[in-house]
Amino acid sequence: MAALVTILFVGGLIVVILIGNEKQKKKLEMTFGWMGEKLGGGKDVEQRLAWGDVGGAKIWFRMTTRGSGKSTTYWTEVDAEIPEKYPLLLLVRKHGWLDKGKIERGEMVDVVVGDAEFDERFLVEAAPAEVARILLDPRERSYLLQLVNLQFDIDTIRTAEKPVLRLSVRDWIYDINDAMRACEAMAAIAGRVRAAYAAVESATEARDVGSPYRPQLDDTEARGAAEARLAEVARVDGLRTSRLANQQAFAVVMVLLFVVFAMIAIASGS
């Protein structure tokens, strides 16, 4: 009797899993079928990927997992290609409880965009700062505030030798309206990079210092501003690299301490 109960239980569990997998497959087919059509490029349901164009920006929409086993987490990623000739670092995420101390010690940069609610909730580690303020316009700030109850971030990364702006949301976004809004937000930000740089550069255009009969352009100020923007990007990149190295070193130390304490415990028990 016990064996029969076990068989029925296991069989029922398998049926539930199969039904769940079939439902998820149908949801994926529906979402990516629609996204592939809306983005106009194509889709690969098996890879959970759709791609195309939104407002002139190349977009990739995917659902992925991170970690394995019990540590598996589910993420939606939206990549928007950004022009490579314009140096840009942009990290946006909710403020962490250690951020304030790092900012005060100069270990982290937080760009104030001038929106009190947004600035209070979000870290914007970006360079050039003046470009980032233009990119994060009121409409996209409003969208990000709607995600405040989710774990997410926006970051500039490089994939397949191309720079992209990536939105990562810790959830699989099946709703086609929510999915498309995420793509539109990333396309809007990425699509403003050229215009944002043009606006910033126009503030320090070359000046005519010659006579009315012999024009002579002086671009000293413009070149100095461009060099300062490059230096700002390098500085922020250095801060992020340094923090990552410190985090990795801390993780190694913690593992070593765990091993040492485990060996001491084993030795004490023997």
C-alpha cells in the first residue's frame, strides 16, 4: 500500500511539473511571438530572445537565468545599442545602505539629476555627468520610479564587441505591454546619446578670436572640455574597477576563513 501511495504521489508530481512546463512554454511563445513582431527583427523562443529596432535604436529583449539550483534567479534583460564614439558610463540602481559612506569617502560617484524623488531613491554613477542628466529625462525617470519595488539596474556594458545600455529586471516580464515599455525606455535613453553629447559640446564651441577680415578659431576651451569628459569617464571607471576588486578580495578572505574554521572544528572533534 505504501509503495502504491508513493508511486501515485511521484506520478502526480510529474504530471504537475509537465503541466507547469507546458503553460510556461505557451506563455513564452506568446510573449516572444508578439515581441518579435513589434520589434520587427525576429525571435528565438528556445533562446528566449527577440530583437529589432525601436525609434532607430537596435534592441535585444531576452529572458535569462543567473546562478544554478536553489540559487537560480530569473531576469529580463533589454539591451539598446549605443554609439561607440561617445564615451559613456551609466549605472542606475536603487540606493544601497552602504552607498552614502562610499560616496562620502570618494569611493563612489552619485550624479544628482535635479529630481528630488528620483535622486533620493536612485544611485546614478555616471560619466560624463552632464550627459547623464540629459539622458535621464522626466519620462524615463518616471518609468524607473515605477520599477522601484523590483530589483533592477541599468548599466553600460560591452557584448560581442558592441557597447550597449542594459536594463536588467529580476523577473520574467511576460506582459507584452510591460515588455515593450522597457524596450521603449532603453531605446529612448540610448537614442539620445548623440544629441546629449552635441548639447554638452555646444556649450564650449570654438570661438572666433580673429579680426573681421581674418577669422581665427580658438578651440582651446572645447578641447579642454572634451579632455575633461574623457578624464571623468576614466575616473569613474577606475572607481568601479577598484570596488569590484575589493569585493572579490573580500569574498576570497571569507572563503579562506570558512575553510580555516572548518578545519579547526574538524581537528577539535577528532
